[in-house]
Amino acid sequence: MNAETCLQKLKLCGVLSFATVDGKGAPQIRCISAIHFEPSSLYFFTARGKSFCSELLSDGRVQILAYTRFKEMIRLSGKAIQATEQEEKINTIFAEQPYLSNVYPGDTRSIGIIFELTEFTIEYFNLGVNPIFRETYEVGGATALAKGYQITDACIGCGTCLKHCPQKCILPGEKYAIQPEHCLHCGACFEVCPVKAVKKR
């Protein structure tokens, strides 16, 4: 798996959920299909009068989420900016999504604005395999935040964490270690460690 493959999977999903935050700090989410994908970026269309557009112009932060029929969760996080090639990308999106000509016929598409994401992180989380598999990818210079849990040097090697791990993704040893690619981030190990050796990243 890699970032480009994740973008291809998002393209196959067609309709994606876009999350933003409004001016009062309330979460907002909507489904968008007017999207054009490139190997390391994506472009999407909305109308300038929509709240979605206002939220993107004032803040820019957006998360995009899809869940495939193979039990894969793909979440993209980044900051959207206005694309420099507005007319070209509008025409590309309308060509790829013919239904849009029914929504914005003729010149009415000029009410639209194209945003692009070129710096973002992708979280890939596959619940359809055993053990589960997750990975994070960085695109265009974006930096992913550390998530999940880690076992510190305070570990006494008692094995309590492994006994309670749903995915058994903890390796035994003098100091136990979590395999991050198979970790659910559920926190079971954190809750049961008798010496508080597990820390949230």
C-alpha cells in the first residue's frame, strides 16, 4: 500500500465525505463527488455561495473519509487552497462527472470554485484482514501526527498488556513492544498496565 494507491481507492469510491469546522467551531460534513484525482493531489468543486466554500476560505483544514466494501478506512487530512488553474480544472471535473452539467448547466458553472490538496496525510486502516493493518503516508511535505500507544522503558515484562490486546500485536521480551501497523489504538494496554509503562503517543 502507498499514497497513490489510496488515492486510486478513493477515486473508485466516487462519493467522499468532507469534514470542516464552521465559524462557531461546530463540525460540518458533506458528501462530494465533484472531484478530480491526480497521482499526488486532488481537486474538488463547490459553489462560492455555499457554507462549505466559506469554511474552506476562512480556515482551509479539511478531512476526507471513505470506507470501501473491503472494510478499508481511508482518511485524508490537509489544508485546501484555491487552485491556480480554475477554468481548466472546472472543465476537467465536469467532463469526468457529466451529471454536473444538469446541476450547473451552461455558464452557470462559473459560480463554482476549485480547491486543491497537494500537502496532506493519508491514514489507511484495513479491518478486513487479520491482524488488522494500518499505515500513514505523507504527501507533498505534510507531516503526520504520531498516534496510538507505545511501551516505555518502565516496562517490567509481565505480559499483562499482551493478554488484553484484541489484536495480539504486542511482542514479548524484556521490554514488550507494540507493532504499530497492527494496533487498533483502543487503549486496552494503556488501561491494564500495572506500572503505567504504556504511554499515548
